[in-house]
Amino acid sequence: MSANRKEAGMDLNERKLKVLQAIIADFIMTGEPVGSRTLSKKYDLGVSPATIRNEMADLEDMGYLTHPHTSAGRVPSDMAYRLYVNELMNKKKLSIAERRQISRKLFDDISEFEETLRHAATLLSEITNLMSFAITPEKNEDTLKYINVLPVDERTVVLMIVSESGKVSNTALKMSAPYSEKSIELLSKSMTYNYKGKTISEALKVDIIKNFEQDMEVMESLAENIMPNFLKTLESMLDVNLYMDGLKNIFSIPEYNDVQKAKMFLELIDKKEDFTKTLINREDGVIITIGEENVDHMMQNCSLITATYHVDGKLVGKIGVIGPTRMKYDEVTSVIECITESLNKRFNKKIETSLDTENKDDS
């Protein structure tokens, strides 16, 4: 897809590229169709308004511009935005102060994994004035780090499951019979030994009772109480959580003054399961899909930008924005990249700190 767009851009000479870039910049900034007189007054293109009109007519014939019936001006097509993103866009370089401010806002007084992601979505929405989202790890690729069973009283324990991505699940369980703290400790060690390093989907396929055949009878009894709940917890961890923020922002975007467009956008966001699947199925890295490049017909008036974040070098989840095709791609991509880089550093640092603490405890 991108290669085709680049080949199309090669048909344009330098003057046409300058005119197109000026139109895109002006339309992104104002939201108003752009005419030749506007271009000649605001941009130093070095040619007359008549020449600009001719170039605009050629660009329209080639599919880079469209002509709204109610205006004498032109607006960029999806094809024009693709060429802009691939070839013409000068990505905004955030200053050191801006990057530090984003990192500070992202992590101030926040340490929990999911809370950080939720805050990342909120921060991204505030900076870009678009609808933003963040999804937690694809749990079938997440691996288990350790499992602990903590005594509460003689008939209650807390089952703690910790994944390598930093996800923690705590579940209170009622036991059918009293237990000793020694047997609980032994069960925790045995479960960690059997499941550490396995993906959640792999752990769900393990013959759980067989793992305890050589353990004491009391261990087998404990396992019968705990393992069904262990499986249910793993299944819940397979679910991908979607955090969204900034829905109110669409009401200040001129494109959504159109009732039908606003209604379609709201319906799209309301179908969270379908939207989540779309996000999960996107490729790694910073991915931009524009208008009709989106397979879902409800997204074909939108641009979708996603980026992946990692823990310990492994893909964990995605953050991004969705909005009209008229958006500040240069600024938005820079902010998204800054936030994902901050998340990568933060989560990797937490993993390293946690491992250091464990090593000290073992020594």
C-alpha cells in the first residue's frame, strides 16, 4: 500500500509537490477548502495564481485533491495525506523540555501498570485534542513470572498471579478444609516451578492435576480447591483491556458538526470489542491508516494511528489516537512516539528493579 502511494508521488514534479504540501498544511490548520488566491497570498510558491490554479486542476485530475460542491477551494484526498505522511511530512521534533514534561505528567504519583496505561491514554488525548486509547498486553503472549498463595485465615487464602509484563491478579478463595502455612508455601513454590515462563495460553493447556501426583496428599487436596480458580483467573487475564479517553474532543472538531459523521464515529467507538480486535490485529511499530485504507467501513472517514510499547524487548500493547483524516500527523506521531518510549523505559526499569530485589532476597 505505501509503495503504491510512493510510486504515485513520483509522478509529481517539484512545483506540484510544493503546491500540494501547501494545500495540505493550510487545510490541516484551518479546516477550510483552499483556493489558488489563498495559496498565492500565504505561501511563497514563486508562481502566479493562474499557474497555481492549473497545478491544482492537474492534482485534482490525478486524485490528490477533491472539490467540495459548496466551495471553489480544494481539499486533500486520502491519497494526498498518504503521500504527505510518507514523503512530505517533517515530523515535529519535541524539545528536551517537552519530552521531560510528558514523562513527568505520565508517571507523577503513578506506579501501577494498568493505572499508568490509563493515564497514558488521558495524557495523549489532552495533548492531541483527539480521541485516544491504550490497550493492555495481549495476554496469550504474556508469560507468568510467579504464583503465590497467601494465607488470610484458616479457611481463606489469596491467590496472587504475576506476569512478566507487570500485571498482577489477586483473588480471595474460600477453602473446603483447613490448611497449614507450610503446605501453602509448598504449593506456591510448586505452582511457580510448573508455570513460570509459560504463556498464559500454554498454562491453560497444562494437565494441572498431573503436576501434583508426586506431591503430598494434602497438596493434592489444596490443588483441587485452588486450581479451578487459578484457571478462571488465567482466562480473565487473557482479556485485553481497552482504555479510551477524549470522546468529548470530537465535538470541537468541525468534521463532526456533520450529524451523520458524528453518529458513525460514536457507533464505532461504542463497538469496543470490534475496535479492540482492529487494534490488536495491526502491525507493530507506528502505523498510520488513512480514510479508505481502513478496512472497517465505519472508519473510512477517519485516520487511525497506533504505536506499540514493549517490556523486556517483547511486544506488550498499543496506544494511539483516532480522528478525522485532517489531523496534525507530524505533531501527533511525535507525541505518540515520545509516550511509547517513556512507557518502554519505565516498564523495563520496573522489571529490572524487581529482578534486582528478588536476587537480593535470594542471596
